[in-house]
Amino acid sequence: MTDHDVDLQVRQLLESHWDDARGYCVPNPTTYPHLWLWDSCFHAIIWAHLGDDRALRELDATLVGQLPNGLVPHMRYGGRRADSWLGPLEKTSSLTQPPMFGHAAKVLSARGFAPSAETLDRARRGLDWLWRTRRTEDGLIYVVHPWEAGNDHSPRWDDFGAPGRTPDNYSRPARTAWNKARVHDITFDRDGGAEWSSSFVVCPAAFNAYVAFNLAELAELLDDRELAVRAAQLSAAMDALLWDDDEQLWSDLPVVGGGPSAKLPTSDGVMPALVTRDRAKAVAALHQLDDPDRFGAPYGPANVARGNPAYDPQTYWRGPAWPPLNYLFWLAARRWQLDGPAQTLADRSVGGALQSGWAEYWNPENGTGLGAAPQTWTGLVIALRDPMILAQGIGHASPTEGVIER
């Protein structure tokens, strides 16, 4: 299949999920009929790669539900309240999600779609909220619910009391029920935003990487030294506190609850390669994505190390390959000029998208589609062969040398 054919399929995918009245794509009309934060940021990136100005509308829609305190909700409900996302708000969730809007704004700008001053201000305020309200004394960012981390059924959460320590006793319905119950452990601020939990508080390696990456991306776009300093400080804190020499990955740091599962080898532990200044750490982690004894699989990186007892290539966040993770891994590989691994990752991701029928995620061993299908964020594969990524420096933001000492 030619690149042109792939582009046509991606455009058809987004067109079929576009809701003009709402100004965004629903990830899947049946399974995911609402707006999700990082989904829509990825949709904006895909629209921009297609040369379509709906990229701007999608990014605006992502940020327009921002709470007065600055929190960008992980969901905006599409016409009706999603009662499984309990909380005090009627139109949005009270939780957040990986803040991919800094990177999205930079991609859009590089491709000729300049976000409005209001959109950029909202993006900055969203990152500022995380910095002000979700930082530990050690300088890491914490989340208060698995839904905020993005990988809500990850085996890294097993020691928080979640059902499913092994593939033999894992049950997705039981895990989902456990997640819903955890909302009742959350306290909310006066704007309705989640601020703390009595049962689940953790500093995930991947979420910290996402925040640092988006701080750096928005800092470069806005020429904002304060954001650049924050990105550098967070990156340094991850290297100091989360690096696991045994696994050669970054691990999670439990704050309330948790246990040894925080160090379980998942591909989330590779994400800080997006922002670390330590090339040795970045290369050691990234090379595991293609190592068959770790995450390397024929249709892209498995989300759990293939030799680990928790690995299940068919089960939600317990082993399958994920298109948005592959996109971010690709950016990290490009950042460190690992061109061969980046190309392998791109080829396997495109193969997985096509083999799976543009599924939400897929079995990395055979490409069998899993989850909702088709799902819009899988269209990210069109970005994995774009020379502008290198030419414009998109995804290559590195904190300025010396800013940590300011």
C-alpha cells in the first residue's frame, strides 16, 4: 500500500468520526462517544498532517472545557453526562489526562495552523495547573486516579489493590469496577477538580515524561523560559528518582498505596527518553522496544515485557501495542537520532494499523485488532514518515543547557 493510500484511509477515518456541531472527532461513535483530552490532541496532529484546518477546531475543543483553576478535563461529555465518570461536574470530568496540547500546538504551528492566543494561553494555564497543584516535594508530578495516567488497567497499578495480578485472575469488568470505586476516594477543589486521593496517588514515569515533554514543546513555541526551566527540572527529577538500573527503564513512584508492581517492566518506562538529557539512559531504554526478549514484537512494541508473567498480548493495557505510544516512542528515537530503530518502529506501526483494521490497539504478535475499531488516534501512523519532524524540530525540544541552575 502506498503512502497516498494510507493518507486516504486516514482521512476517511477522521471524516467518518467528525462531529461538525461539536467541532471534534469522537474516537469511536459507539465505544467512545465523548471527547477525550489526549485523543483530541492527537486528532489535531493528524488533521494538521492532512493539511486540514479542522486541526485548529479540534485543539480548541480540547481546551474549551478548562476549569477556572486551569485543569483541563480528561473528558467533555458529548450531549449527556458519562455516569461512569463520577464527580461533581455535569459537562466535563473532574480528572485530567496526559497534557498533549503543548506538543499539538507546536505541530500545528509548524504546519501552518497557528493556534489562537486564547488557545495558547489555555494550554499554558493547563500546564501551570499541573506544576502548581500536582507536584510532590521531590519535584515530580502525581496523578490521583488510573484514568488520569492514560494506561488505566496497567499492571503497574496491581499493588494498589486492583484485581488482576496475573493473566489468570485478571478481569476487565472487575478492574473497571475497581477504577469506578476509586473516584469516591478523591477529594475535589471548589472548581470541581480532583486534587488528592486516599487510596491512589502515584508519580508515573510516563505521565511525568508527558508533562515535561509538553512543557518543553510549548516553551519552544512561546519562547517561554519559565516553562523551559520547569521542563528541565522535571526531567532531572525523573532521572534522579525514577531510573531503575536493574530494568534499565524509568519506574513509577507510589505516594499513597502501591508496591513492587510500580517497577514492573512496561513500555511506559521508556517514555522519559523524550526529555532526559542522559543519552545512555535514553538509548538503553529505547533499544528495548526492538529487543524480542523485552518489548520487541512483529507489530510494534508490546506494552508489557514479553517474558514477564503479567504479559498478555490480547488484554487491555496488559501487553498490546498502542498507536499513540508508538508515535511518542518514534519521536524519542528521532530525538536521539536512532534512525534505524525509528524506521523499524514506523514500519511495524503502519503494519499494525492496517492489519488491525485501524483498531484502538492490537496484539503485537499477530496484529489482531483489539478494543474499538476503527479508532481515530490510529491515524497517527501518517506522522511516522514525515520529514518535517526532523526539519522543524517537532518533538525534539530539549531544555536549554544550564537552565536548571537558574
